[in-house]
Amino acid sequence: MIKITLPDSSVREYEKGVSGLDIARSISNRLAKEVLSITVNGEVCDLTRSIEADSTIKLNTWDDAEGKHAFWHSSAHLMAEAIDVLYPGTKFAIGPSIEMGFYYDLDLPEGKQITDKDLKKIEQKMLELARQKNAFVRTEMAKEEALAHFTEKGDEYKQELISELEDGTITFYEQGGFTDLCRGPHLPNTSYIKAIQLNSIAGAYWRGDEKNKMLTRIYGVTFPKAKFLDEYNKMMEEAKKRDHRKIGKEMELFTFSQSVGQGLPLWLPKGAALRERLENFLKVVQKKFGYEQIITPHIGDVRLYKTSGHYQKYGADSFQTINTPAEGEEFMLKPMNCPHHCEVFKFKPRSYKDLPTRFAEFGTVYRYEQSGELHGLTRVRGFTQDDAHIFCRPDQLKEEFKKVIDIIFIIFKALDFKEYTAQISLRDPQKPEKYIGTPENWDKAEQAIVEACEEKGLNTITELGEAAFYGPKLDFMIKDALGRSWQLGTIQVDYNLPERFELEYIGSDDKRHRPVMIHRAPFGSMERFCAVLIEHTAGKFPLWLTPEQVVILPISEKYNDYAAKVSNYLNICDIRSIVDDRNEKIGRKIRDNELKRIPYLLIVGEQEAENETVSVRRQGEGDKGTMAMKEFADFINDEVRNQLSEIYN
RNA sequence: GCCGGGAUAGCUCAGGGGUAGAGCGCAUCCUUGGUAAGGAUGAGGUCGUGAGUUCAAAUCUCAUUCCUGGCUCCA
């Protein structure tokens, strides 16, 4: 007998050689049905693998990432089997599970092609094969033997993969008539897979290298219950509805023009006003934290970027330089604000008493992003960073870091981002050659970040080797209303630029010292942030931010004058209102304006006009009763004040 | 940049070798209304751009611009 320890620390005894499936059965029938894989002493395995010694286990179901992983990985094999049947001669490269589903990269036989229209056919074949309840059988083979097998098959992809594996035994999985090189684990058999949807086809380079052959990648997702597929599709639909490109158009926030150029957003009046409110909000917050606004030009002498190192490192990813043939000058459209800010710092000698010095600018930068990479507002060629650079003494680093974290939290609160993670990116201790600056400085900076996060009680993950070459950083990822993650703000420590620009301050010892720089952008870029905000809120922005806060709906044209009077009054009270004076019935006006995402609808007719009142409707909530004009104005302003409590306190 | 898909009215989209369609929106008129779609009429498009094939191209071919799903990249 062997002892099996379960996650709740309870210990059960089983025969030697017991399988995960056996254990699940001994606990409950339901668990036996739902379990997908087993983690044995930290290693995820097949449910059918026998356990030979005392172990600590965890049974993974659909609710565990490990369970989904086995499910989708097996689905990838199932898809490969279907394609192998439908398109004989296809070579299979890699087919992993991903965050939401799986894909397989294929090299189709000469002259064959799979298009969107073929996906249904493959799905059908997969369902047919799934119903056959074929077991996923694990076999082992010596490396030589495995290599010979794929050499015979003429599959150069698997050959390459195997030849890179360590010598020894190689594992294979076979289901139906399909065998694949695979570490596993897999489901016991194909019948677990009940619902299948292949989503898209894309090109993908073999091993992600653009020098290699382009393979055909098919993305799909599968589920153990048809209901889950429905839920998945509802979720995708909702995401589509919230797409910032669609809402941006509907709400007239921004647009693009072929004539202006790709990746160059045009902010329409409502979008520009919204963005301006965001900027002003941050300006007020930053002012409280001791920042000073500066303004610098959109171009800079190329020598500036040679000094900063951006030219050498990112010259190819920047727009071509602007030349003045008559005078032989050479300028770059600025890809970063920091070099300009360093020059602002150098304007005059700085004393240790002046530090930290914090320069902020909504600086528009231009980067030559690859054309295929552009996407709505999230990836553009011209964008505005809510940039600031803090020049401080090394001993001030931690305090400054904490203050930036405070600013970021004020923003999260005002914009209702409730879930976040912060990633601390440190250097890779194995590769000191990748980084500039002394190990002592790195130690200090990393320690400052780690401690700042601890003292602020941040929810962090730490990644080694993810630091920039010039310093460690802290990135914030928020989760939106649909549970999707977006990377937003960043705080980065930099020893490089102060060095390159020879920045100095006079210390209390009357000697010259080098300051440390912190780059930080809580929003990241205004464009990207607005996109995230649109998708997070589905265009229903917080009251303080939304383009139109109130719409006034006269019952009939007789009350248009009164509606205009209310609107004027509200506008004087700093409330953004419009009037819907179309010749339509009130029901129609309510419906149309509810759909326009305006937070408050005011209905005015005979009674309201007589008493100088308004009948209030909150978007999505319905009738809220009647209020006097002034009462309503105060009510709205209170709500805004409440949402922005941080900057009013 | 690379591999797919696409571009038709302000928006969403159908159509398709014989000179353009729907719904919504917009305008005008009727209606003057009380909390999620009242009715009628009408205006709107050299079918992304350029070239080619053809008696004839919005439709087929090629090029090009832009959008888009991915890959690669992201200071």
C-alpha cells in the first residue's frame, strides 16, 4: 500500500500502482467524471499513469489551469488527427494549449490550402473522432528510434524538435491512428471533448523566426460541455461589442484617415475633450505630488538621440530623420521624451536640496511601428505619453517610488479599475553583461522597488531577467470588466541616461554626484489608455469623464424652450448637457438616448416647465422622480466630486 | 515587414460582366405625445485608388492604399 496525500492534507491509502482515475473514483463519481489530469508531487501527469510510491497529489478539473491545459492539448492532437485524415501528407510542427484554447502549426502538402470555409469540415471530423472514444496512449521510444521514425516520415519539424531533446527516452502519444511527439499529459480518451470550435487561421513562422518557413496555424477552442461553448461565444460577442474601435466610431471619439496615414489617430471633439479631462485630472494629482509641467518640441537633433543611445538601439524603429539640406542639420521625430527632459534638467546647476525634481509632460512621440502591428488606438505610430521624469538622489528612490504608486492607485480608483497585478522586473543574475551600471546600484534600486511594493502592500509578481538594460522596473496590469488583462502604467529606474547626459547635482559635501532617474507613465499612453477605458466601461464612462452627462428630453416641441433653458442652466453649473428636440415621442427619445450611453436623461413637459423642475432618469435604472433644477445640478456635481474625491481632498 | 481575409450610402451589411440594394441614421411633412422603437415622403454612392482584359467592369486580372486575424517586434 502507498500513502496518497490530498490537497486538504488528508491521507488515503491505495494499492501500489493506483491511477489518478482510480483515486478520483474512490472519492466520488462526480469527481471521476470531471477530473482531467493529476498533479503528482508537483508534476502534471496523465490520469491513467500508475503511481508507485507515497505521493502528494492534486486532481485537476476544468476549474484548474492544469486541467484545461490537458484538455486543450489533447484537443490539439485531436485536430491534428482530423487534419491528418482530411489532408494526408500534412506535416505537424507544434500544437500547444494556450490561455484560451489551443493551436496547431501545420505544413500542408504542396498545393493544398486550408481556408476559413474548411474549418467547419475539420470541426465535424474532430467531433466524429472524439465520439470514437479513442484512448490517448503514452509510449516511450529511444531517441534514435524516434528520430528514425520521423526521418522516414519526412517530417523535418519533429526531427528538429527531437534532435534538440536530451538523450534518453522520448514520449509519444497515440490516439486513433495518429501519433505525435509529446510530453503530455493528455486526457484518458477523446470522448471528453464535447464541443469544438475552430476560430481562425493565421500564418506563423516555424519557431517564431521570420527567416523560417511560414506555416499554417489553426486556432481552436474546445469544451467538456456544449454550454461552455455558448458561454464562450457570448463572451466573445460582448468583447466585440466593447471593441474600442467600434465604440470610438459610435461615440465619435476618434477616427483614422487614409489620407493622414496609418496609425495616426485623429481625436474628434468629444474624444479630445474626454482625453483632456483625463489629462487635467492627472495634472492636478501630479501638482499635489510636486511635479512641474514642462513642454518640449516634437523633434530633436539626431545627436541628442545618439547621446541617449536611442538612435543606436531604435534608429531602425524610428521614422527617417528630417534633413535640412541647406544647413546640413538632421532631426528625429522624437520617439521618447526623456532626452529632452534630461536637457531641461541640465538647464542650471542643481543642488541636492532641489531633488527630487519632477518634470511632467504629455509628450507626443512617434515610432515607426511595423505596419502589420498597428491596431486601433492600442498600437499606433503617434501617441502621447503621460510622461514624467523624476531626478533624485539614490537614497530618495524608495520614497519616490512609493509616491508614484500612490498616483497610480488614485487613477485606478477614479476610473474604477478594481483588479490589478504589479510585475517587478529584476535583472537576470546569470547575465550581468546584459546590464549597464554597477551591481551596487542595481542592488539598491531593486531593493528600493521591492521594499516600496511591500510597504504599499502591493499585489506583485517578480520576474527575473525582465528588467530593462538600464534598470529594474515595475509594470501595472489591470483586469477589465471582462476579466481581460491589459498592461498600463510603468515605473522604471534608470542609471543609464544620467550617465550618458552627465547629469549632476551638488551634494551636501560640495561634490558632484550623479542623480538617479525614474521614468513613469501611469496611463502609459493616452491612446492606449483610452482604448482600455472604453473596453472596460463599454463606453459608459464615469460621470466626470463622459462626453455628455445629461440629455434633456422635452415631451413635445412646446417644451423645447424650457429644455433649452434647463440645458443652459446646467452648462453654467459646469454640467455637460444636450437637448434632444427631435420631433419624436418621448418613448422614442428615451430609447435612443439610453442607447447613446448618456448617464442622465431629464424629461421635461408641462409639469416641469411650470414648476422649474426636471424628471430624472438614470441610464439603465429608469425613473428616479422629480427634482428642482438647482437640486439636480448640485446632485450631479456632488456625484462628480465624490468620484474625484482624491483631488478634492 | 511576413501569411490569410476584407474595402459597396453617415453606420451595419446584402448583391454581383449589362451603368446599384436593405435596415438604421439624416431631411421634410403629418402627428404634439408622460418614461425603451408613431406614420408618410425624400435626399445620399464614378461600389478604396490606379491600370489591364472585354462591345461592356462595381463585379474578372494586376498593382497600390487602408482596415483586419495572426506571426515577428515593442524604448
